Amino acid sequence: MTPLTIALSYINRGWNPVPIPHGTKTPQHAAWNTRVIDAASAPEYFNGSKMNVGVMLGPNSHGLTDIDLDCAEAIAIAPYLLPPTKAIFGRPSKRASHWLYYTHLARTSDAAAAAVPRPSVQSHAA
């Protein structure tokens, strides 16, 4: 699949794709966070050069929300704590570390991310 094909498939899902330079995780274009890319404009941004395709979360993608599981323990317990979703992905070294949902969080929170702190582990001496 080409970046354009991937971007168009995201647009068909109602998601706003974001071009990301190959080998990076961060958009480099000015105003990436306010730009809406539709099927007509997608070939301008996904023009055949080697690149990654990201997705804008929140209102520009119908409330798309990514639960990013940062540690092995979170990945292990996610199936027991998170609602089922058919949108689970991750890198080969950290499979199932991202779970996607549609939420209204962008309407109720000004923060782009909310971290859940790891509980501290205390040993109890006998």
C-alpha cells in the first residue's frame, strides 16, 4: 500500500490523515494541527515520496482517541480493563500497545494527553 492509499482509507473512515516524514514520528509542516486533508487534497500531501501517515486525533477525526499503553503491564491487562475494540495496533516490538476509540474527551478536556500514573509498589516485610 502507498501512503496515498493509506491516507484515503483513513479519510474514508472519517479520520484526518497527517503526512509525517519517513523515519520520524512528528509532523514537519506548518499548521499540521489545523489542516484538514480530504480526498481531493490528499494527492498534494501524499505524493509518492517515502513517508509515514499519521492521524489527527480528536474533533477533526470524529473524536478518535488513542489509548497508548506504554508498559508491558498495561498491555497485559488492557483486555481485562478496556472496552473491546477492533482497532488495536502497535510496532512489532510492542504489539497491541494502541487501542482506538471514539470519545468526547476533546470536548471535556483541554489537554492533548492524560497520563495514568503507575501505582507505587511497596514491599511488606514479614
